[in-house]
Amino acid sequence: MGPTVNQRKLRYWTVFAVLGLSALLVVARYGYLAASPAQPKAAESADAERGTIADRNGRVLAMDSPLYNVAVWRPETKRAAFPGEAARLAAITGVSESEIMDRWSKGASDFFYLTKRALPQVARSVQEAKEGGAFEGVVVEKVPGRLYPEKRLASHLVGFVGDGNSGLAGMEKRGEDELLGEGRSLTLTIDADVQFSLEAIARKAMASTGAEAVMLLAADAKTGEILSYVAMPDFDPNDYSASPEEAWYDWPSVYHYEPGSVFKVFTMASVLDLGGADANTTFTCDGAYHKVTPSGEKITIKCLEVHGTVNIEKILEFSCNAGAAYASDRVESVDFYDRLRGFGFGSRTGIVVPGETPGLLRSPETWSLRSKPTIGMGQEIFVSAIQMTAAATAIANGGVLMKPQVVKRALERDGKVAYANEPQPVRRVVSAETASAILAAMEAASSEAGTGKRAKIADVRMAVKTGTAQMIDPATQRYSEKDYIASTLAIFPADDPRVIVYLAIVKPSLGPSYYGGRIAAPLVKEVAEAVLNVTGIPRGANPTIAHPGAVTLPAIVPVAIGDTMPNLTGVPKRLLMPLLARKDIKVRMSGEGYVVSQSPAPGAAVSVGTEVVLEFR
């Protein structure tokens, strides 16, 4: 027997009732969700708290701190009251009154944010106003936030977080799994005091040179730990969106460029260690490198001056392009390439920062006949500032390359050490004897005759190499006539290396010079002074330059003229000054620097009354 008419009606009404109730619940739920501001994922659990980031001495650089979103739920606002409260709301939130009113009166959504990730004082002011009866319909929600108490300090290394407290740059991004996933705290290798001092110097360099960017790194020569990681322009990670995205760019690790003459440190170390030259091998610089290929092509690479007879030490002291090019000719391309790869060029250092560049060192099969001498003087190779700093550890550390590190240790939530990074030797690149010889040559470069003299400190032995690199014009793909990178590498104390400093100034546009020896070297002197003051590295009288097991720098011996005229081309003026005291011959000198022309010619007879004319440049 089928259902009666009344039973069928009851079923229909039951179905309608259930459907109606379901619809009502959906509408109610929608209204609730619309009225309730969306909560970031990180706020869903107390376990989402991020660990802190601190410097090597425990100074906090990043920490969790509650922040607040301020929003408006329009249906709850009072049409008569809200327009009159907009000015007060604008003063508290920093959002203009006109923007608030425009979004309230014309916005497409009933719910909109006025500001996100506001500081506690903003939220407190809004709440106090609400308790006083104002701001109906204004909503304040607490969200996880990040505070950077030292503001701009080491901003590129520390990085920043975005909505949901997730890391977007620097160690905040690279350490996301530890900081957020495990709640660990990271202790960096940098020293906040050193960082502060070096940032001030770099900021001054930006202003005085009109540079596009400045990169300045300091590292522990023994361990490879980065003591200071500076990039300019910088930004405040508390309000990173207030700075242009260009300011977030991590120049020391991401940017690659041709290094110029600073690279001769690694060229000469490679040639020396491969047996292509020794302390007694000499080359002649007449102002340029000359080579004729088997096909008859003439290759010429200009030098800044006529340096005369040079060895490896003088090549670094005078930054002689021709000498570096001739020296590179004395080793096989494959061996030269392998040794430079050994220094780390053409591959990432492994430093834990996002987006590190490997630079560019092409394989020898792709080289032209001028590639090897050109690479020898720091062109046709692209490096990063962190690569240059890391490579210098092999020179400072007896030939052993050290891995650069920016994380010293990680701590669990309870303060226990999760792990501690020990110094990591990567490989032996050159012998200890070669490393010592190159240090000695770099120390000669800081002498009064060297290109790095402006970096020298009176009571600390400094090993220095300067560089000036022409940049590629992206429009013409040729070397620019106006854009340069001025740089200086320093290792000190030279007799017991403790610190490596590398400074690069990108596109200096103000001031009298763009040469590394003139604008970068004096700043490196300031950097060294600052590092010494903070670290307490011993200082003392500057002893005689001598390195056990290395090439010992010869004493300066004045040049003598006997019965025949010697070849004086490239001899510095200071060595020829004693000739002015001679009574038997007449000596006339003009200009400063090194001999570029002489009369009589080399080999000519010299007798009483001979007139010697020397021109310097």
C-alpha cells in the first residue's frame, strides 16, 4: 500500500525545510567569513613562531613580535559618524583621509584593509578609540610579525619576511625550514660592531663617488667566516616596501662582473705555482703586451705605464698588464684554467644565501688567442665579491681555500646547540711557498711605489692589490668609456693574516678619479682601522719586509752609471736621485714616476762631461 496524500505532503515539506535550513546556514557562514578578516597561515598555530637571528656575539638582528592589521567592515560602520572619524583614523594609520573615504564610499568590497603589519602602538590607538565609542566597523587583528631592532644593519644578509611571516629574502628565506619549521634560532658569523663601522664607510663611499652600488666584505682569514657583509644601497627590513626593489639586491653574492687588476693576485699565484715563472723570471713592459699569432694577427694589450723589467712581485706592485699577460703565456691554457677553477672561480662558493651566482669562467676550448693574457689581467672572466673574498683565503691561509660561512651555529627552542659550523677547508690550491710569495708581492704593492700605497697603515703590515675594471656597455656590447668598477683587496697583518677585506665600487661618477688605487684603497685603509679597533688584533711597528720560505724582497739599490749607459727604462725616479750628486757627468730629469726615455741610448759610452737626460712618466 503506497503513502497517503498527507504522508507525501509531509515528505515534501520536510525536504523543503531541510534545504531551506541548509541554505540559511550557508548564507550565515558566508556572512561570518566575510565579516572575519582572513588569518595568515602562520597565525594558525603557536608552533609557527620563528626563531631569532643574531650576530656572533648574540646581538639580536631579527625576532618575532606581534603586528596588527587594521581593516574596515563597512556594514557595521555608521554612515553619519564614519566620515567625521576618517581624519582621526588617517592620523593613526598613516593612510590618507581621502583614500579612506574613497575606499569606504566607492569600494567594491564591504571588507577592506587599511593597513597591514602595523606596529602595536597603531593597534593600541585604534582599540582605545573603539573603547571610547568611535570607529564602529573598524577591525583590528593580531598577526605574526617580525621585528628588526638594528634596522638597516646587515639587511641584505638578514633579509625580511612577508605576509604570513614567511621568509622572502636573505637568511629569512634561506633559513625558512629551520626558523619557521623547527623554531630554531640562527647565530650568524658577522660582528655587528664591525658591520656597523663598515656600513658607515660604504655609505660615505656611495655619497662621495656617486656610485651605483658598493660591496664591502670582511672575512676571517683563517676560518673563512664572514665578519661583515655590506651592500649599498640598503633598506630597512621593518618596512622593506618603502625602498625600491633595487635596494633589496644582494650585490656581493648575486652580481657578477669582470674584476680587473685585483685578479692578478690569482693569475700570478697560478703561474708561479705551475712553474711558469719564479722569483728570478723577468718580463719587459714597454707600455703594452705584444703578440703575433701564427696567422699573422697582432695582439696588443695596453699597460698604464712603461714599467721596464718586471718580475711577478713587480707585476703586482705596479699592476703591470703587460707583465701579467706575458706571465700567463708561460703556462698551458688547460692548467691555467684548472688552477683558477681551484680558487673557486666559475662555481658557487656554497655560502648559504639565495641566488648566489657561479660567475663565468669559460672552458679553454672556447678561448681565443687573446683570452689567456686577457684573463691574466682580469678580463674575460666574471666573478662575484664573495668569490673574490673566498679565493683570497687560499693566499692568506698557506694555499688552502676555505669555504665562506655566514652561519656560526643554530640553537633549538630550549637553547641547546643544534649544530655548530666548524671551519671547512675546501682544497689546497697552491703551495704554502707560493701563497707566501704572493703575500710578499702584495705587501710590496702597499709600499710607496705600489698602487696600493693609499691602503697602508703605519703600524700594521698590509698586503694589498688594487683594480680598475671597465664595464661592458649593454647597448654596444663593448667596453664603456665612462663606467668602471674600482676595487681593492687587502689581507692583514701580512706576516700573520687574520682578516681579508674586499671593496668594490660600481660605476663611480663623482670625484676626480675612478681608479681603485685612488678611491677604493683609501677607504680600505679606513676599513682596516675600524676592524683593528673592534677586534683588538695586535698592532706594532712596521718591521722589515721578509717572509720565511717566500721570495724575500731585495733591498733598494740605487742605479749606477759606469763607462757605458745602462737601460733605465721603467726604473723609478727615487732610485736615480743619487745621480744628481755626480760631479763628473751632468744629469737632467723631467717628470715623475718611471723612466720612459733616456739619452744617451743604452750601451753608449759615458765619459767625463757626458750629459744624461731622463724623462719620467
